[in-house]
Amino acid sequence: MRILIVEDDTQLAEVLNEALSDRQYATDVAGDGETAWGLIELWSYDLVVMDVTLPKLDGVSLCRRLRDRHLTTPVLMLTARDTVADKIIGLDAGADDYVVKPFDLQELMARIRAMLRRGSITTSHLTWGKLRLNSGTLEVTYEEEVLHLTPKEYALLELLVSSGRRVLSRAGIIDRIWSLENPPTEETVKSHIKSLRSKLKLANAPDDFIETVHGMGYRLKSEKEA
């Protein structure tokens, strides 16, 4: 599990980073909203823990940007503002939970565990350009042409669509769609990507519908071009 901490209070950021690292979570830390957005565009996170009052781009605006880009990563907001109106603003912006400072660290860790168990926000339909995924029937179409995918190919394509333009490394893909007890090699990921590209091409998708970001991983072609 990978968590992004967005907090400009360096002491609090260190406390959160240490607490999460001790619990075996992989963590990244950003001290302002714009830096956080750059990381979100590059990597796939299982959770974002963000302060509301941030330099450059505040937490509410950052959360709205995530949701405007159809990114479903769970968001837990931290703030010193404890009025009902402030909570409504945060939740309406797309936050999944809202914790008021000062907070009990053990309670916060419990909330984080609960959010990670729930996973990302789920929807019955996902779209990317002319691509359509129905999570209820597991049917995938491109320009109304049905793609016949294996369960792992479907899971991989669903992960790519859910991640938007963020780059997914092969190791990150393995972490998210394979069991930790029996993870495959990165060559297996390459093989699944190759198969997906072939099936998408048969449905008249662009050759680079799944882009390779050299040295980093994979992401989908811009939605407007897909």
C-alpha cells in the first residue's frame, strides 16, 4: 500500500511518515499542493492524507482537481477548522473522511486502515475516450466493439483507466493486481500489456492507447486522443 502525505507542517509530516512507515506502508511526503499534484500525476496511490491549509494549492482545491480528473483515490483531510460548514466544504470537494486537529494518532491510524480496507470509490462503469468498462458484467468495449479479455487483462485495464494519466510501474501493477504470496515477474506484466495492446488494436484503438513511459512504466493515452 502506498500513501501520499500532504502536509506543510514538517514536524507533523515526520510524525505521520514515521507512524505509517512503522506499519509497513510505503509513503511519499509533499509540503505543498502543487508538489502533491505532480506526484499524483506520476504515481498511483492507495490513499492521500492531506492538510486543508497548504501553500501553492490548498487541500480543497487539490481534492477537487483529483475528482475533476476522475481520480478515485481515497482522500482523508486533516484540518484545524472544526465547523460544520468547513466539513461540508471538504466532503463536497470529494474527501472521503475529515479529521480535526489535534487528533489522536492511534485513532487516525484506525481511520486510515478502515479507508484502505474499503479501497477506492467504485463505480459500475468506467470510461476513457471510446473505451467502456462495465464492472458489473466485466464487459469491455471500444467503439462498441467487444474486447474478449482474461480476468487479469481486465484487472490491468481497469487499473490503468482508474489511474488516469498517472504512470504505473510494473512493480506497482504487480502490487495491486497479484497476490503477495505468488507475485509474477515483471516480464509477466509486459506480456499482459502486449496482449492488451493487440486486443485494443483489433478493436481499432490507437497503437499507443497504452503508452510506455520509458524507465517508469505505463499510462493511457490522453483521453481526448484515445
